[in-house]
Amino acid sequence: MARKPFSDLIGIELSPSSHAEKLISGLGGFIAIFMIILISYTILGEDAYLIVASMGAATVLLFAVPHGPLSQPWPLFGGNLLSAIIGVICAKFVPDAFIAAGLAVGIAIAVMYYLKCIHPPGGATALSAVVGGASVEQLGYMYVVTPVLLNVLVIFTVALIFNYLFKWRRYPASLTTPATAPATTSFSHEGIAHALQQIDSFIDVSEDDLNRIYQLAGEYDRKRPE
């Protein structure tokens, strides 16, 4: 068996991207978190510190991977809001904090998976409802509205506007103009669904991006000198 490179073993992402793309992602993240804190202070006053830490992780997804399935509106809203509700329920009805924390995250993962809204920051949103301290406990189910829904609405709005400024970035991904490719260089929806079923694991790449990657790779191979 061929030995895999060390970079493969430890999971280093080798997909190339330009310096501009990296800097734009960082700038978008800065603006999003700044706006969340600013608006939270304006609306909540001294309670603005209740900003959900999971928004930091959501920012990475929406501005570094704006076309990824985990970043789209339904995962963003559904993943965070459902996880917040689950977290509050576990905090209220499970006396043991350790068990409540584990249940909140575990149930949130399963629910997000079944409802097709997997969003990694949702796990942190559920956990924060349990371990967030007395201030979060006093909020009860209002935790779902402020700060969670408020934070999600702000980050969604910023992502929608900011990513639209750059023609190669669109959020949501459905606003992206599909690439036109010859029939021989694209896969059917049924074919991709069948392939993913065989893998039996969540793949964080959209169907359009898969076809686009295949198309660009094919064009490169056809033009490459022998």
C-alpha cells in the first residue's frame, strides 16, 4: 500500500485560493462580528455580552465558505434556532449539567441531520444554553429570540450584502449563475445523489460546485499539452 503524505494524514487543506479571496473572507468576518456586537448593544444594552459565541464559527462558514452546504440559509437559521430550543429544554428539564450538556449537543446533531440543516455552530448554540450561566438561564426560551435569532438575522444580512459585492461570491449559493457545461462533463442530480448515498457521510460541497470542479478539470486536461 502506498504511503500517504503527512499533509493528508493530518488533514491539511491543499485547495488553492488567491490572497484576495483570503483577505476578503477575513474582512467579511470582521464586519459581521462588528455589526452583531454593535446592533446587540443598541438593542440589548448591557445584556449585549450574551452574544452567542457560535456566531464566530458561523462567520467562518458564511465568509470563508459562502457556497458550502453548511453555510446556506436553512442550515444557518434552522441549525441555530432548533439547537437553541433543544439546549433550553435540556437546561430546564435535565438536572445534571454534564448530562444536559451532552444531550443538548447530541440531540441537536441528530435533529439537524434529519431536518437537513447541519450547521456546526449549532452545537455551540445548544451547549451555550446549558453552560451559559445564570444570565442565560434567566432568559429561558427568550434565548432563542435574543440573542440567537437576532445574531443570525444580522450575520445573514451582512453575508447577503457583502458577498454580493464580489461577482465570484454569492450568498445564498442559489444566487450563483450555474455554469454551462456540455452534457458529457456534468452529472445528473440522481447520479450525484446515488454516489453520496454510497459514501454514506455528509459531504460539504454543493452539487453545482461538484459539476463545476469536474468541468474545469476536464477543460484543463483537454488543453494540457501531451
